[in-house]
Amino acid sequence: MCVCQLTELLQLAPSTVSKHMSVLKRSGLTESRKQGRWMYYRLAPECMTGDLAAMVGPLFLRLRKDRQFRNDAERLKQILRLDPEVLRKKQCES
């Protein structure tokens, strides 16, 4: 996901999202790549193995039953359908 998508989902300032993502990257939980003007993040594949995966798997199973989690997941689907440039312009206008 790009920072603008994360910003839209979390309803936080881009600088806040970028700072938190850099902390997660330094900890090895996420990876990033720059594509043009966009910075994209994803979970680091090695994080989804071993002890962390053993903890996260049951957590996600439990979260799927949570109404807010389901609402956020649906909202994320809608956000991911938007072109990042259109999303960024929308955020700048707000």
C-alpha cells in the first residue's frame, strides 16, 4: 500500500503515517519500495513465519469476528480501488 492509502484508511496525517512506517521498517516488520513519487509498504515476508506468525494467525481469526475490523476491511477494499493520484488530490483538498 502507498502512504496515501494508509493515510486514508487510518485517517492520520501523511507525516504521522510515514514516521510510523519508518519505525516498522527499521524493526524489520515491513519492507518498502519507491515507485516514482510513491512509497509503497508491505509486510516483510519473513515476519509471517515462526513465532510472529503463530501469534498473528489466531489474532486475525479473532479479529474477523469484530465488526469494526470488518468495516475497516471493507473500507480498505474501496480505498484500494482508487488511483493513488486521485486519492492524494482528494486528501490535499480536505
